[in-house]
Amino acid sequence: MSSQAFPTGELASSAIAVYTIMPKEVRRGQPYDYQLVVCNLTNGELQNVVVTSENTNNLEMVSSDPAASKGADGSAQWVLGALAPRDSETITVTGKAGATGVSSNCVAVSYNNFLCAETKVVEPALALKKTATPEVMLCDPIQITYVVTNSGTGSCSDVKVTDKLPDGLTTADGQSNVAFNAGTLAAGQSKEFKVNAKATKTGRFSSAASATSSCGADANAAAVTTIVRQPKLAIKAQCSERVFLGRNVTFTFDLTNSGDAACNSTVISAPVPSGSTFVSADNGGQLTGNTVVWNVGTVTAEGGKRTVSMTVAPQGIGTLRGAATAECACAAQVADGCETKVEGIPAILLEVVDTTDPIPVGEDVTYVITVTNQGSATGTGIRIVCELPAEETFTSAGGATSGSLSGRTVTFAPLAALPPKARAEFRITVKANAAGDVRFKTSMTSDQFKNPVEETESTNLYK
């Protein structure tokens, strides 16, 4: 075995040593093996280690492990690459001598360490996703979510997310611009931000958010659309213009939803009009206190309808106003009403009787005329006119008003008013002046009826 330390020749001050181990004696022409042992004498890595066969004497190289390569000058070289600290590498060479004498091989070793410095090359990349509630009622909040992600390599600082909301849409506190500071995002890191928005009108609302940073990476989110709907109610009240006291009054309420959303949990309410009492209600209307309530459920969008009615009994003459309100989730309350005039009607009964019958000629007889208002309204301008038969002579007239004679006609002054259930009495006294079966005729008119009511009383006059 022989050895050599490189580059100084001394192991203590050298970096690498080569040990050559050869047999003491071989036979001519017979192959033999020898080893080249390369040792790293340092505590650091030696790079680009190359062993070169400088010259040979009476030695033909048959093979080696590892295999040798040829250098620029044709010499054999073993490129070992990097040699770890205090590590070694063995090269086994097979050769043979062509002549007797001495067979020898001279080698050299080299290494070429280099200094490497690394810097990490990164490329941050931002991705921004925006989502929003796809469809809401006008009174409901819209939740908008922003997720910003650093999808690249390396951190990205001063990341900001902004979104200019479309007209008609604001944040819950009334702002039209949304801004979030995401700070620094590490590679692969995401941050999520949420905001509640509200619409001031119905329609379609869309906007696209953006993200900016100080690392040169920006991103835009695809625009998302939220559809805002709302039910829109209208109510119409219908009733008769007038009725007579004693007749019921029905109030009908027609409800329509012209909005683009269904009207849920719809309620119609109608107080019982003052001056009337509740009789009935259709479609499940219930009297609660002094108010009729209909829970009509869902009224469909774009033309859905409901019709309800209530019937009341007027308690007196006057005007009844029936009114209703309607409301449902997310719709403005609506109201409407109508009026029915409740009128009375005088129903006047005319009665004529003679106090004595038969009557001898020469004596007096009195006719009693009674007017009774059986109706519900005051009769006014009541006029009584009597026609005397030829067999009777006028003596006197009186009663509720004064009477006067013109020819054979007795006319009483008009009775200004006769309240309901009241009576008025008129009297005419005549003298029988000839025998006969006579007819005493009375007619009555008033401001309320122009065609006279007539009554005839028969009296038997005899001698």
C-alpha cells in the first residue's frame, strides 16, 4: 500500500488522501485487482472529486468499479462527485502486465469546491370570491360573504377588499361602499368577511368586488346577483249607498296582491261600524272584541285575490262607515272604506170613524180622523182633506191642526211633523140634514208621498 495526501503531502494539513493497495507479485498476462481508496480528511464536504490515472508502466487496465471515463488527454478518470466529511470511496481496478519486471500506476486526485447561496423565489397570487343571498323579500337582510385567498407562494401584505354596492342597496348602517382590511396573507391562507345589506326597493342588484395588495397581486370577484321582491296589497271596500232602517248592511272588501312576491300570513281587519251590531262574516271571519278578523293565509303574487264580507244591523238612522285594513309579511298596510246611509221611512196609517151611527136627521155626528206613524222616520207636511156628503152640513173642525171649510171641502192646516209611533187626531163635526146612506171621504198626503191615501166612512142618516 502506498498513499499520498493532497495538496500538501501531509495528512494534517491536507484535505484529501489516496491510498493505493496493490498485490506484491503477479504473473505476466494474468489479470489482477488493485484498489484506490479516496478519503475526505476534512469535516466539510468536498465537491467535484476526480481521480485521474496520470501514467502507467507495464499495466493494461481491463476494467474498474466504478467504471472510468476518458479525460481530454485520453487518460482514465473516475468522477466521484461529492465526498461527505470524513467519508471515503473505493475504486477497484482490474489490470494485467504484459511483460516481466515492474507494473505500476500513478494517480492524482482533485476537488473543486464552490460556494452556493440560495434565495427563495415566490409569486403571491390573490383570488377573491363573493357570494350573496340569491333572493329575498324587501324587508329581509341580504348576507354578502367575501373570501380572499393567497393562492400563490410567499406572503402577500396590505390586502384590502372593496365593493361598491349598486344603487338601492346599502349596508345595515347605511353605507354604499364596503371595505375590509385583510392584512397579510400567508401562502394558501384565506380570510372571510361578512356584511349584512338591505335593499330600499325591489329589483335585481349586482356588483363585483375587488382585492388589492402591496405585493403586486390583485383580484376581482365575479359579480353576483340578488333579486329583491315584495308583495304589494290593495284593498277596495264596497257597500250599498243607502238602506232603510230595519235592513241589514253588508260591507265587502276585495284584496289584491299586485306585487312580485306572495303575501304570507295575510290578515284583514274591519271594526264593526259605530251605530250597528254584528250579524255575520263569511270566509272564516271571527269577531274579536268589536273587530272582525279574517286570517286569509297566502295571497299569491301578481294578481292574487281574496274577497271577504261582513253583515251588520243598523241601530238607527244615520251613516254607517265600514272600513278594513289588510297587512301581510313585508308589505305596507293598506286600508279602504265606504259609507251606507241608513234612512227611515214614514208609514202613516189613516183611520176614519164616526162616533155615532145611525144618526137621526137634525142631530150632529163627529168624524174622528186618526193618523199613526208606524214607520221608522218622521213624517212631515201631513195634510188632511175631507169631502162632506150633500146630506151633511159642516159644524166645526179641530184637533192636531185647525181646519177650514171651502164649499164642501174641509182642509186642515199641514201637520209639520209626526215622529215614528206617534199619533195625531183630527175631528170634524157635521149635522145630518137629510136621510141617506152617505160616504164621508178623507184623503191624506205628506212630503214623503204625493199620491193621496184615501179613506171613506159610511154613515146612515135617517128620519
